[in-house]
Amino acid sequence: MLWENASQKRDALWSTIETQSQLDQCESELLGPQGALTLALKWLKDLSPEEKKINWPLITECKKMREARCAEIRHRIQKKTIDQQLSSSIFDEWLMIYHDFGALSLLARERRRIEDICVAMGCDVVHGHELVSQFANFFSVNIPPSHPATEMHDTIFSDYHDGEDRAHAYVMRTHTSSVQNTILKTYELPIRAVVPGKVYRFEKVDASHDTMFYQLEWVILDRQCSVSHCKQFLTDLLTQVFDQPITIRMRPWYFPFVEPWFEIDASCPLCQGSWCAMCKYTWWVELLGAGMIHPKVLIHAELDPQSVSWFAFGIGINRVVALKHGITDIRYFTNHDLFTAHSLARI
């Protein structure tokens, strides 16, 4: 019978297969379009129904066995080839790992580093929403409705609002202080939290201003906090952020959500007292705002201003990164110049 001849032919070829080309030839002669087993299946149409009933299971079973045997030999040949390559070279191309597919942006890397420093100093990292109510963004932190920041020429308003009252439209948060009220109501004393994230301002874009930038805010609340605690905390933090000793000075300023309020200047980390254009040859760089939280903010959070005290301060990550790495234009962080972005990612 034809299928028996095919089986005998297979047995003669099977013992000589050592390479992929030999296996391909064997498969072609047995299982190819003109192979012996393929022709045997075609031969069934000329048989009587009784003969078909006997030979069909035999031929199909033989075909399945040969296909499985070919797959087994193919796996053995591939394994043998790989073993020979590994024995001749210590370099294994199958285990190559490519790292150059991308990198964290400079902003993301520095933000994570600052977060790690804050966690080491006992702070919790809290993330808030970027679209917030006007109460959270303004009124809960003692910014009155008459303040310029509540107007559309300073803040980005959305179409989303509570009910039908468009006077309560939600805004893109202008500072991470919008999370303060939630933190005060959620956490128990003592509170040490850092709030990182994007903030949005409706202003003209230039080398030192952007409509979107990253900000971090610290909230420290306990029963005996003072300005001296705030100054020491800031000094320790900035020293670790800039990897060098930093001196700070505190100047009176006005922020509606703190009392007393301070503008914090840091000693220039670039020139270290030798005068440069970054610090405008004054040795001091204006860096952040800070102060003791206003009693009205505590009242909005249902806390007693007479029994607790706290301080808070916020800093722009873009400004810190630009100062630390000598970047003169913060637009480099977000523009579409791939060459510049690639260079900043590798600083």
C-alpha cells in the first residue's frame, strides 16, 4: 500500500537527519504538496467506501505522528545550534537587554528625589486633584473673592460646576495649597505632609513663567510649631536638595494664607558666594514662600487655632531644577525640541 511505502521511506530518512536542511527535505518528501503522505490522502478518493473506512484512519494517524516527530527533531536541532553558539562565545545575543529606550525627564527625576528626601524627614506624600472647587483653591486658604487670583485673567476656569450655578465653576488649581483643607480634615496630629503636582496659571509664557509648572508644598502641623522650626526644616531640606550647605534668609512678604509670612531667599548654589548672573550678583536667590498658617485656614478645617500651630511653604520644582543645573529658560522643560529634551534627560 502507498501509505506503507511512505512509512518505510520515512524510516530510512529519519536516522540521517542532523541539520535543518535535512529536516526540511524530509518534511517536503513526506508532508509537502507532492509528499508521500499527501499523495496517499489523495489516493483515497479512488478506493471503495469499505477500503476508505479501513485506510483513512491509518493514513491520518501516520501523518499526525510524522508531524509531531518533525517538530521534536526541529526543537532538538535548534537547541543543538544554540549550545554550539554559546560554547564558542561568552556573548549570548538571546539575553541582550537594551536600556536606551527612554529616560525620566529631569523634572520627574528631581521631583521623585525631593519626595524621597521628604519621606526620610518623616513626611507623607499626598496627591490631590488638578481640577478643584473654588472653595478648595481659594476660600479654604483665606483667599477672598475680591483677590485678583479669583479672576479669569489669573486663573483657568472650567465649564464644570456644581448644579446650575456657574459662579461655583471648578478651576485648574493654581497651587498645591488646594489640598490643605483635605489634609487637615483627614489626618490626625501631628501632620507632616508633602503635596507634589502640576499647577496652572493664566499668564504670559516667558523664560521664567509658564502656564503649567510643578510645585511642592509642605504642611507641618503640631501643637508647638514656631518660625524657628520652619527655618531649620527649610535649611536641612534645601541642603539635601542642592547637595551642598545652603544658607537661607527670611524677608517679610504677603501671602493671604499665612501669618506671619516670609519670602525665602537661599544662597546661590551655582556661584557659592562668588557672584553670578543667576543670583544677579547678590549671592541670594529668591526661592519660595513660607509662613505660619493663618488661623482662618484652621477654622475652615474645623480646628482650634489656639490649640495647634503649623507652618507651610511651597516651592516650584521647575525653578529648583533650573537653578541646580544652570538652565536659563524653563520652557526647555516642556517644549517640543527633542534634542533639548533628550539632553536635559541625561543631565
